[in-house]
Amino acid sequence: MGERLPVRVVGVEREIRDRGVAEELRPAVYRVHEQADQSGDQPSGIVIRTAAAPASIVPAVRRAIWSIDRNQPVTRVQTVEDIVSRQLSVPSQNMVLSGAFAPLALLLASIGVCGVLSYAVTQRTNEIGVRMALGATSSDILMFFSRRGLALTLAGLAIGVILAVVAARLMTTLFYGFPPATSPPSPWCPEFS
């Protein structure tokens, strides 16, 4: 072990998600590069804040680094927006897929209800004939089957709402930042604001 140099605390930073937007917060210590060898850490990157477009300052940053050490590689230049979008790409894809399958599920459910009603009418053709022979009007027959269809629809909605609540609880791991039964948060995490 080498000689340990004293370290002075110069400030305490608020909690930030420096390991990823979906990761749990963990304690962190920031040191200048000269102190990194005391703990065996190797400097891994440089963060630059700029008011200009990030892509426009990359050549100037490379020149500044190479003016100090020509052999230093400057790779993986990324903006915070790129990093966040890459970390949220899988949850975003899950949300797009779920959004695409929702109308398909609604269409299939509608076709199913129409099919069940059509089958019920076909099965009761004789009964409809008897009712009409006894004086029922076509509007009476239509109301009879409409009430039956409405009852099936309401039963399906009740079952669907119950299953949707259960599914929303189970699917919270798929969608980062969208807890069930709440309004969606802003697209950026408050830690990056």
C-alpha cells in the first residue's frame, strides 16, 4: 500500500442517479483524478456541462485532452439524453408493444361479442318465430337481444376491470416511471432536471 494522503471534503451533493435511471440510489464519493490512485480506482470518464450543442464541442474537447497527452483515447462521447434514452429503451419498447396490442385486443373482444350474439340469435331462431307469431314486434325482439348483449358486455367489463387491476400491479416492472393508478410523470427524471 502506498502512502495515504489526507482528503478534504469540499461539499455534499444531493442524491443523483449516476449509475442509471432505473437503478437504486447508492452512496457515492467524487474525487479529483489525482486522488483516484489512493483507493485503486481508475478514472473512467469526464463529464462536461455546456450551453452549446454537445456535438459542437467534441472536437475542442479532444484537442484539449490531446494537448495534455496525445496518447489518451477519447471514445464513447455521449450526451445525457443519449444515455437516458438507451437506459429506457427496453421499457419504452414494452410500452409501444403494449400500446399496439391494446387496440388489437379490443378488436378481438368486439368480434367475440358479435360472434356470441350472432350464435345466440341463430340458436333461438325458432323462439323468435314463436314470439313473433304470438304478437311480438321486431323492436321487442331487438330489445330482448340488446339487453342480453348489454348484460354480456357489462359482465365482460367487470371481469376485465378486475383483471386489468391485477395485471397493472404485475406489469409495473415493465414500465419504468409509470406506477399503476397514477398520472404519468414528466419524461425526465427529477434527478436530471
